[in-house]
Amino acid sequence: MKNIQKAIRFMKKNGISNMIPAAMERLLQQKNETYQFHLPEESVLERQRQTIFKKNKLISIVVPAYETHPDYLRMLVDSVLAQTYPVWELIIADAGSTSKVSDVIQEYKDERIRYIGLDQNLGISGNTNQAIDFVKGEYTGLLDHDDVLTPDALFEVMQCIDQHEAVLVYSDEDKTDETGTLFYEPHKKMDFNLDLFLSNNYICHFTVIKSEVIKKMLLRPEYDGAQDYDLFLRIVAYIMDQTSEKGSSQANRLKEKICHIPKILYHWRCHSGSTAENPDSKQYAYDAGKAALEAFLENRNWKGVVEHTQHLGFYRIRYTDLFRQRPEVALAGGNGYFHGRVRFGAMNEDGSVLFESLPRKFSGTMHRAVLQQQVDALDVRNMISCEDDRVRALVSEAQSKLEYVLKNDVRDRAAGDKAAGDINARTQRYKKSDEVLIRQISLDLCRQIRQMGYVIIYDPIYHTGR
């Protein structure tokens, strides 16, 4: 029933021609989903309890609460008490008008739990800001009032901080039902990727931020619904402004200071009315996310228009001129299709095609196939370049190599199969050995481009083929 309701909402918004492939893709994903969440072994948790870091840092967890269901609040507090890293404080800022929250907190005698009764309800941002005022720790974690942490969450965060001195740390997450016993829809996230993040707030939960930074920035009430996204975007801008590095060096710097923990440390509660359960229930949140992106572009002095995509919470930036607005970008390109499926396009460093064989109207895991993002490489058959003469010379050289491969391929074909017109038409007749060679030409080109300090952007708008 939930899937049917989602399909109907999607059809009303995007039309039946887009709804059908979206529904098919969703059904296939659910059919192939075999996820089960498993707690770490007790021996692992015990080793974490015995671990001594160079310097234990106090992590303050702030929770803006408002008439929270007692069972949800108990599960939240219990999950914090179960942490294997013990140097924390839990700040519950209660904006409710009843004693529902305070009655639960009084059940706990741990002095690390601090209850703050707020005089008035200032909304999610205002209430969180009031909680941040009481923070004593060097780092501040954001936890929603009905969600829970895994027992190793703060240990993993502290380990990341100990190694990287990160400004912002985030982890993978999944969803849990009202009982807190069923877990599903794991979100295995990517390391920080600026352009992907400018398409969607995939950082989300669990997030821990350097306290001096979050105390300075705070949350902005005008972006309620997307207040976290707005905060993270401003932190990204702050890190970018703190370094003189550009291009690929800046991208690496962002990955150092924005640390991704590839483990599920957070369970996002789904219940009736929650955004996780019904994204359509908070359309205003997606409008606020769009506004936060527009503010980021203005901050960077990048000229462009932010648009909603057909997927809620996912955006597209249409730059007036990508290379002029973003001089650190050398190449942009999309997918090449053959018989309705991706044959070539964005690649990892090892030559694997990111969305290989994905049907044309499918959007991929977390819709990544239809989102702008930085990539290791693009295929030389489908790319555009900036105006840097050095870049253009390298691209021209690679395309000459491509022409040589394709001409040899055509020469080997039967006479009736040799009348190819352009590169894309001839590409339809490549041999498997040619594909390996073409990918290597593309990888070598993009490696040289990155070594020059540039970044490479995958943009699905630059598609080709059929």
C-alpha cells in the first residue's frame, strides 16, 4: 500500500511516463534487498571500551525534544548510555508544554545526562541553538529526539577525530520502525563529494561537528526543514575559505576535514508523519533545501539556477557556464547508451563504469545516476572540456587515439558495416577488445587532468546514444 501511495504521488508530480520506470526500479531494488543490521560482536565492543586514545575529547550530544513519545525517548537515552566510548554528555532541550519529556529523564541518574527546560518553543533550529549554548564538549553531535545510536557510534567518531582532526564527521545510517527492532533501507554513503552534496544532503545522520564551528554558525530558523543542510553547506564553505588550495587539492582537503565513517551508526525512526516515512509530508523542507543551495551559490559567487528534480530532496544546479563559474573543473560528461542501457560514461580509477548496464530511465542507488558529482574519470567519447589549452591538447590527443582505434575497427568489418558517420555511430560497432583500449585511453587522459589539479564532473545532461 505504501508503494502504491508513493507511486501515485510520483505520477501526479512527474507524469505517468516517468512514474512507470521509477516504480519498476523501486520494485527491483526491494526484490534484491536482503539487508539485516547486526550489532558488533561483544568482543569488539569490549575492545572499544578498553581503548585509550591520545586525548579523550568530550562529545556533547544535543537533542531538541518536543512532546517526545516516552518509549522513543527511552530508546534514545538507552542507546547513548550503551556507548563504548564513555566521554560524552547528553543535552536534552525540552520545548514541550507538558512534563512528558522531563518525567522520562528523571528515571535516569547518570550525571552526564543534562535536562534543559526551555521557556518557549522556538522551532527546530531555535531549540537546537539553545541546546548548543550549553555544550561543554570539543565536538557536538546532532541527534533527533526519536532516533537511536548504535553502541559503537561515539567510539567510531572519536577514532576518526583522533586520526584526522576533522571539522565534521558523518556515518552511514538505516531506518527503523516504531518498535526499534526492524531495520531496513541502509544508506551506504560516499566519502565527501562536493558536487554530489550540492545535489542532495546525503550526509544527514549521524553528524558530529567541531563545537567552536557550530557555536559560531548555529542553525538558521529561516531554513527550518533543511536546517542541517544549510549548516553543512556553510561548513563546506568555511573549509573552502580556510585553504588556498584549489581543484583536486581542495577536494582532497574537504575529504580530510569532512570525515566519512563507512559504518551504520544511526537508526532513523520511521513512524506516521515522519519525513523518513512520508517525504511528501514536508514539501517545505525541500523548498528550504533549495533556498540553502541558492545561498551557498551566492556565497561562492557562482552564477546558476537551483532546480528541484523529480525526486524529492534532490536538486540540480544549472550553471550559466560551468567552466566559467567553476574554473577548477576541466571536464564534464555523461553516459553513453546502447539499446537503452548505459554502455560507457563516468568511471572509477580502476576503469569500472559507475552506472554500467543501468536502463536509461532508471536513476540508480540513491538516484546517483541522475545527479551531478565529481568522478575519477569520464569516457573520451562523451566529454566537453574547459578552455585551458593544455587540457584541450590532451583531449585532442586522446580523441586522435580513439579515432585510430575506431578506424581500425571499421576496417576489420564487413564492407556493408563500414559506413559509420560520427564517433557515436561508429562506437556502436566496437569490439570488446576495443572497449578495453578506449577505457584505458580515457583513464590515462583523466589521470593527467587530475594531476594538473583539476576536478572532473559527471553530469547526466551530457548523454549520448540510444
